[in-house]
Amino acid sequence: MPSNLPRFPARLRLLPLLAALPMLSGCGLIVLDPAGDVARQQGDLIILSTVLMLLVIVPVMALTIFFAWKYRASNKDATYKPDWDHSTQLELVIWSAPLLIIICLGAVTWVATHLLDPYRPLARTGPGQPVAAEVKPLDVQVVALDWKWLFIYPEQGVATVNELALPVNRPVRFRISSSSVMNSFYVPALAGQIYAMPGMETKLHGVFDKTGNYEGFSANYSGWGFSNMRFAVKSLPAGEFDKWVAETKASSEGDLSRAEYLKLEKPTHKEPVRRFAASDPQLFDAVVNMCVEPGKMCMHDMMALDAKGGAGIAGIGNVRQVTYDKFAARGTVDAARWSMRYVAAYCSSPVMSNDRPDAKPVAPQKLKGEGLPHPSRPERTALRAPAAADRPLS
């Protein structure tokens, strides 16, 4: 080292480390110190698994240092056995200890996997606090949008964007889906993460046993605005939760109709907290079935038709041009360049009865296609043989 460089006294060499300590004060161990019973059990599982694995790692590291020191070249008192190659006692210790730890880890994992199943309703809100039979979980419907989160409270009749409020000590059941790509719904203080996928519904049960303000986010990369796909989480006493619901209704931007949802579905970045009234009880089911757009067939309707044999010849032409693209969410597509189409709805089960108010009931015998009109041709009955002009081109 050049002698012209300044030398710091030994007492000052620790100052850079001490200066970094205030930066560590913002690091919270929320995963190991959560505010919910489910997340706390998951944190305990992490600690237990780590301790079990350290039962092997720590002795191995300690013995490595011990043998390196004991059998160093300068230690003339160490036993020298160059022909030694086997010890039954040592082999038993080397193999039995890890095997017992793996058995313990397997047993703990099997039990925790069943007890902490996200689809399983909660049996308790905390240690020694079972859930009473008359207690009904709070239903919250979650939709992952680009790039924001929509929360619908069907019982309270409100919906919020990037804000989740929950009453303390009351079990919560989340119904989770996505509008476009896969995301991961994660509130570390409440429970584990679970994926939100388009065309599918996942569930998560959790409960807060402490009040406070927390944060949730998407734990799965989903595109350009992913890094800001975060939302505020509030754990409130029961009275304050009711007050929050009343304030949300009073400050709402209007009703979250299907037309408003299609506007909200457009990709946005750093979306602020927004509040709506939620009067459509079937909106979330329409999101899951990918049929929020008027006239689009729901997946459950399509599956019902397939289960009954399909729509027959009448279903061949039952398509409409897509009037949106993925990038603009609800923009336009050049019909001359693209031939994207979607299946139009011509029947509807009761859960989707609000999709097309002008739709007429379809007789059950027509679910296979008999007598259904071609979308672009006059209606014909199943008793008349199709004319040549009606026959599809080969």
C-alpha cells in the first residue's frame, strides 16, 4: 500500500459500519412477525425448518474447522493414519442424522400443507381462539388488472382499487382471478401468496389479529407496470370497518357497472386509490368466465353446450369480430389484417342472466343446435332439410 495514503485511527474504522445501521432500521421482518394467524403459522414453519436444517449445517461447519486445526501440519501430537479408510460408527452418524432430519421435515411439511391449505376455511383466529359456528367469513372478490388490484365487497356493496380494508379478528375468504395475465396475490402480514389467473378462480383464507396499516403486492412479474402493482392494506376494528364502508359509499365515483369495469380494465400505471359502489352481484363471475363484454359467451355456457354435444351446424358461424386487442385492452383491430373472433352468446344460465337483457330463453332441446338460426341467415327449423344455399361450403 502506498505510504502517502491517509491512515485512519483504529477507532474510526468502524464508523462506515455504524453509519449503515440507520439504513437497516427500515428493514421489517414482516414475514416472521406478521399480523395474522395464518401468516404467523407459516413464519413458525420457516423457523422450524431452518432450525432442523441447521442441526446438520452447524456441526459440519464446526467439525470442518476442528479437523483443519487438529490435523494441521505443525501439530505433531495428532494421530497419523494414512491407511485409514472406514469407520462404521462414523458412517452411522453421517447417514442417520440427516435421515432423521429429512423424516422430521417431511412430517412437518405434510401436516402444514394440509392445515395451511389456502382453500381450507379457518378453524381459528389465533391460538386458543376457535371460530364460532355462527361466524360468517367476509367475502372479498379480487381481480388482478394491468397494473392494479380491484377489490369487490359483495355484502357491503362497495369496490375499491388498490385499497383493501378488513375487520380484525374476522375470517376473510378471498375469491381471486385475473383479467389478462397471471399475477400473484400476496399480503405478507395476512397469509401466503396465491396466484391470480385469467379464466380461473383461486381461493385464500386469512385473518388479522392485529390492527394496523400494511402492504400487499403482486409477487409474480406481469409486465411493464409490475413494480408499482402494490396496494394499501388496513386492519380495522369492527366499528371502524363499518365506518370505512360508509365513507367508501359516500366518496364513490359511481357504480362499478360492466361498462365501467371495461374502462377500468385498461392498462394504467401507478393507479391511485379509487372507490366505487358495487351493485352487480354477477360481475366477478363474468370476469372469471371472461364474458364481461355484452354478447360474449361465458365459459360456463360454452362448457354446458359442450357437455350436451355442442351447438351443431348452427354453431359454425357463431362468431363475431373481436373489437379489442391486448395492448390497448379495449381498442380496435384492423379486420382486414386480422381474423380474430370470439364466440357470441346465444344462451345464458341464470348466473349470467344480466349479460343480454334482450335475449330470449332457449329451449333445452335446442342446446345441441337443432333449430338454432345461423347468425347471418334466416332462421330455419329442424324439420326442413337445409337448402343448397344453407349448406356450408366444403
